[in-house]
Amino acid sequence: MAQLILVRHGQASFGSQHYDQLSERGYLQAQLLGQWWQQCQRPAAAIVTGSMQRHHQTAEHCAAAWSGSAHAAHLASEWQTDSDWNEFNHHEILVRYMPALEDPAQSRAILAQPDGMRNFQGIFSAAMARWIAAPEQHDYTESWPAFRHRVQRALLKQVQQVNQSGQDVVVFTSAGVITTVAQLLLEFPPLHFMRLSWSMVNTGVTCLNTAPSDPSLPAVITSLNQVPHLELKNQPDLITFV
């Protein structure tokens, strides 16, 4: 049975001026995923990426390890790029909540403090709650309802592609997008969004059955946030969340 497979990008450059760039660990995570799929003899799949650099870089390094660099380069010309799979604008959401964070140095200063990551997560969760629940939706380039609708549109397009082609489709995207797909399919409250999003591992794999027995659903989740390719190495520092 063909599946829709969602992959979170590898570790990006969190805290730097250029977040939308894989770190060295992010490249390795993507390569390990490709090697795992090669070892499992997973058949070739159609590849879709968001238009962000970290999506493309993850796809390129995964595909090269999965099917060989020459074949991956050939396949790259056939990949689909769909900006509907892009992440929400986390910088704008933070700045609307705390204008001082317009300067990336302020984020780095928070992270440098004792318990810095925990404090930053608290700020980010509050900023997300404002975006999702507060009435000031006009503050944002893309509101929560607009983002959710965009992700739903992306999901329905790829479900249709899987069902028409009978072939797996692998989408390289971001944690917020995958969490929103889960929220759409599982119907948990939107304000619980961050509870799942924080747990999304870089290069974690989520699989969807696009022919569910319940006709009211476009797909069902058969596995969520799986990382056997990282666990196999028994190196805790490969499990990252940014």
C-alpha cells in the first residue's frame, strides 16, 4: 500500500543569523535516513520539498545516501517544490510577542543563560499561544487559520498524488507543518499544538495511510516521529529538536 511519508528537516542552525541552513549534524542525520532506507530496500518514491533551504538540503543528502549520488542528482530534476509545505514564520511570531527579539542577539542572550533553552521555550510557547488564540490576527503576515488552511491544502494535494499514482510520496518539511497535519487528523485542541511540536525530532519520519477506512478523513497516521536511523547509532547527540 502506498504511503505519504513526512520527514522533518535535519538539525538547522538555531541561534545563528541563518537558521535556514543545516548544521553538520543535520547533514549527517539526513544521510543516516537515506542509508537506513537503502538498507531496508525501501523502493523509490516521488519526492516533494518545501521551498526552504533546509528542506532541499535534507532531501539532497537523504536521496544521495538512499539511491546513490548520480541517481539522486537525476531524480532532483524531477522533484516537486511546493511552498505550501513551508514552516510558519517563527521569527515574526516571536517578535510580535516580544519586539526585543527582532535582534537575533537577544535570542542568543536568552539561550546563553542558565536554563536558557527552557526559558526560550516558555517565551516561544506564549508567542505561539498569542498567534493561535488571541484576536490580534491582523498583526501577522500569515494568521494561524491561514497557515492551517495552507497545510490542509498541501496534505490533500499529496494524498491525491499518492492515490492516483499508487506510489509512495516523501515530503521534506518542518515540525510545525507535521504537527499541524497531526492536529488536522487527530483533532486535538490547537492550543496543544506546541506539546507535540517540541517533541518532533530532526529527520523524524511520520507515515500516513491515504486510503483510510473512515471516509471522513483524508488519511490516518500509522507512525509518528520515528527515528530508527538515529537510534541505530546509539549516539544520544544525534537526537535533536531544532
